Amino acid sequence: MLKKDQFALDKEAWCNLNQPDCSEEDVDIVIFGIPYDKGVSYRGGAAEGPDCLRQNAFTSTPYTEKLQSIEELKVLDAGNFCDAERDEMFAEIEDYVADLVRKGIKFSMVGGDHSVTIPVERGVNKALDEEFGIIHIDAHFDLCDALYGDKLSHGSTERRALEMNNIGGPENLYFIGIRSIEPDEFAFKAKNDIQVKTAYDCFRDSIEFVAADCVAAMSKYDKVYLTFDIDALDPGYAAGTGTPQFGGLTPRMCLTLLETLFRSLNIIGFDIVEVAPALDPSLTAMFAARKLLTEMWGYWAEQMGKLK
């Protein structure tokens, strides 16, 4: 079930944008956390991500990097999904997200390892009666059928998405920043046409080219979901994550990419996952996530006419 601590109930949370006395229907954006990291195949710690980000958002200001204000946004921190067995919790998340999407409420989720994106994408799927697109920004494909026997692992996120009725096939998915592949994924990729721009492609072809190509591929869908694994960034910029991969995207590349995607596509929800604060005392991954969250909210504010 969703639970709120004193930080989620504080009106100064999330850059003073939190509206704890409002309902989901009365705000512009709903944000919630999923502090779960038992779907990992390597190092844990991402369960601490939601609360660490939430608590550090008190020291952030409601302004974008272009020095524009998002102060008019109304945000509701719905709290964290926790204290339940995985199947029960995933079912609750799926139903909650489905309700938000049916009501046209934009939402942000903070993980947690990447397995928590599975019930969120299932919720989007449950709410819609049309195909939608998924943009997966990550160092990894997460296309394994299972990792160590777990079909709901953080490495199986988009393989499970391919089983949903509103995801017609690999053409509904677009991967950016990939620079690692598992044997299972290598075999799957050999048999399927996967839309992917590796981290190498992003450097070689330019992030502007990659962003334009993604928009061209995803424009066929009226609704798009975006999932951002913080390890898409090079670990020099986001060290606190469970499975870092050398040679990743730079902060400027990510910000440029997101600007194009949010201004060109109808992104109805997004998540930021795999922030593991204990793995980096400087909290570089958390601060990266905080900046990315603010900027993405800025593009939503612009669409709503609330960017000043």
C-alpha cells in the first residue's frame, strides 16, 4: 500500500511544489516511490533511492537550468509503495498507475531497481485501448527472459513489456545509451529488429541525431512512457548505482535528449530508477536524478502553460 512519511506530507517537499492536502485529480503531477531492490542481479541499495531523493529535494529550487520557473506546478507526493510481498505490491502499483492514466494525470515514479518499472508499464497498458511507445534510456537492454530464474528481475523489464497487449512488438520500444548485453539478449536481438542507439552511437552520430531518430520512430504513438535508468549516465557522473558501465552518456547529452523528446512527444509518465545512495557517499546519482526530474517537470510545465 502507499505510505507517506513526514517528508511526503511536507508542503516544502519537491521544491515547495508538494500539495499534500490535494487529491490526485487536483494536481498537475503525481509522484510516488517504489523502494524495492530485490530484483537486482548484482549490487543492491536502490531501495534507498526514493527517500534519499525526496529528502534532498527540499534543498532544490523550482527553477530549470534555463532559469525558468515551475512554481505554478501542483505536485502530489503520493508516498511509497511498500510493506507487501512482490506480487501483491506489483498488482497494487499496476492498478494505481492504470487509474492515473485513465484520468489523464501525468506521473513520475522513483525507484527502486528497474524491476519496479514492470508494474508501472503494465498499469499504462491496462489503462489504454491503443498501442503506446516506450523509450528506455539505460546502459542495459533489460530484455532478458529471466535473470537467475527471475522473470521479474531488473534485467527483464522490457521483455515483460513485449508480452503486453498494447505493445505490438519490438517496434514499440526504443533503446538509448545501451553499452552492455547479456547472452540471452544477444540471442534475442539476433532474431528481432530492435530499435537501439548505443552509447557509442550517441557519441559518434550526435545526441541530436539520436533524439530526432527516436522522435521519428515514436511519433506514431499518441502516448509514450519513458523510463530512465540512472546508469545510462557514465559512472563518472552517477557513481551510486548497482551496475555501472563505463563509457556512458554525459549530463549534457541526457539533458539535450530529454528536451527534444519531451517537446516532440506526448510523454504521459516517466520514471528514474537504480539510484543507490549508499554506493556513493557524494550522492552523484541522486543529484543527477534530481536535476533530470526538475528538467522533465519543466517541459511538462511548459506544455501546461505554467512555465514562467
